[in-house]
Amino acid sequence: MDVVIVGAGVIGLATAWRAAGRGLDVTIVDPHPASGASRVAAGMLTPVSELAYGEDPLLHLGIASRDRYPGFVAELEDLTGQDTGYRDDGTLQVAFDSDDLAYLEDLRRFQETLGIRTSALSGRECRRLEPMLTPSVRGGLLAERDGSVDPRRLTAALLTAVDRAGVTLVRERAKDVILEDDRATGVRLAGGRELRADRVMLAAGPWTHQIGGLPDGVVPVIRPVKGQVVRLRTRVPFLTRSTRGVVKGSSIYLVPRRDGEIVIGATQEEMGYDTTVTAGGLWELMRDARELIPGITELEFAEVSAGLRPGSPDNAPLIGPSVVPGLLLATGHFRNGVLLAPVTAELMADVLVSGEVPDVAKAFRPDRFAEETQA
């Protein structure tokens, strides 16, 4: 085969679909496809609303991916007949008190220095957009081009798409990368079977660095960052768009689906590979959500879950060839995996077909950490 991809989350599936569309023979290896962080994620497409200081290249990559989403999901939905829950109705970011508002105003000024425009709103204007907000809201920002998608529906559609594209799905665990003459030539499965390929792509999230057979340092440690999420359900209109809040310095988001589900998240915990749902984590989410939207506690409880975001040493993704010939990485997307799926898939397909790394991906080269160590 041309390429074997280890990991069938949203990144691995999207890349497999795009690579197969370029005529490549693709196999994906994953014992539990679409069951990790992609299943727990809320699916916000918010490169502007989640902008952080010092993440300028990531912002531009996120905007490039967000702007690809309409065409990406239209093609996917047309092919599969499955709805992805995509919405492009903007994201409202609100401040609970004066200190929170000062933070948002500082963020807005920083956005302007990067050429990003968001609309500054008064508390009354925020409540006009979302009447369920507490009267205590002091103001906010509206990112009109940010949106959301339902990752569970998205990955279900991608599983259908890769099947129709002729991609082989192997529901086993990849144990080792096979190296011959210092080149990656396939993977060895946990059961001992070998899958040979011209190239190997690792997209296994926080388990990527645990795949054996590689020299130390080729894959930096991708740490698991736990996020707990609550899902509620309503039968009447409640929120019209994704709403992020800063509540006494804490961040909270609420993402509505058209079927009445509302996703509330997410905690950010450095707890290793623990995915236990805790009373404390859920209490924090519901406390801040209730401060922002008092009526939230009247909604029907649907589900709680916890997932592991893959965080690289600098919290930016690894996209492209590694220092080992034939080995590529697409991992470490942290809180932006769903957002970055279209652009990552396109970039990785470009690399697989041409061998060239597009300019927009060069800041995210996997070998950047090896270079820092040598320096």
C-alpha cells in the first residue's frame, strides 16, 4: 500500500479520505475508530474566539481550516448523505464581571494587531443576541465567522466516506513502526501481523509517542490533557449560537446543536491517562454555566464524559515528515483537532503525494523539537 495511518480519530480519518481521493492506497489502523477525543469534543470552530498570546501561526492555520469547513462538509455530506451538524452562525464571547470584561477588551486589542476584527458588544447587546444570559453580563465580543460542528456526526460521516473511497480499516492496535535501513516501511500490530507500506503516518493522539520501534526523540511526548464535558437537552429554543464565557477568570463554553443538545465544557486537567468523570469537574462546569445562564439547571441531563486532548510540548500540532524517512506525523492538535481537521488532511495529502511541505505547515514541522534540543 502507499500509506498506513495509525489512528482513526478526526485527523486520521480526514487525512485518509483526502489521501484516497488523490489516488493513494490507504489503510487505517485503530482498534476503536472515532472513540477518543473526537467523540467527547464539543466541536467549536473558533480560531478567533480561542486566540491566545504567542499563537499567531496557529491562529492563521486555524482560520485557514475554518474557512475550508463549508466546502469540506458540503462535499462530505453530499457523498455520504449524513448530516455533520455544521453551523456558521458565529460565536459570542461574554464577560461576567468588570475584570472579565477588561480581559476581553485586552484580547480584542490584541486581535486587532493581527488584523482580526470582532464586534465589541455591551451587556444589553449580548442579551439581545442570547436572551437567556444573566443580566450580570457586562459585555462581550462577537466573532461572526466562527462556528461549530458535531464531531460525532462528523466522524461517522468520515467513516462512511473512507469506506466508499476504498480505504482499508484494520481494527487492531499498532505496536511498532517497522524500520528497514533506517526507513519506516510499515507497522507491526499487537497480534504480530505486519502491514507494509511506502510510508507510515502516526495520528494516534496522546498515544502516538508510545508506539514502539523508533529511536528516542523522533516523536516528542504527546501528553494527555483531560477534559470533562456535560451534555444537556432541551425541547425549546435555548441558545442560538456557540457561547463562550469568562466567569470570574474561568472559561466556560456552551455549544448548541439543532437537535436540542447543549454541550458544556470543558475542564483542562493534567492527570495522565485518567478519564474518570469527577464530581468536582462537573460541579465547576455547572457552577460557571449557571452563573452565565441561570436557566441551564432546568434542562434535561443527557450525558457526562471525559476525553484526552493530545498536547505537544508547545501545544501546537505536529504536521508533516519526521526525521525518519517514510515516517510522517499528524498529532498534538491539543484543543484544536476538530477545527484543524480539514487543513491538516489537505496538507498531509499534499505531503504524501508530492513530498513537499506547504509553507503554511512549516511552523508545525515535527522535527522542530529535535532542532531545539541540538541548539
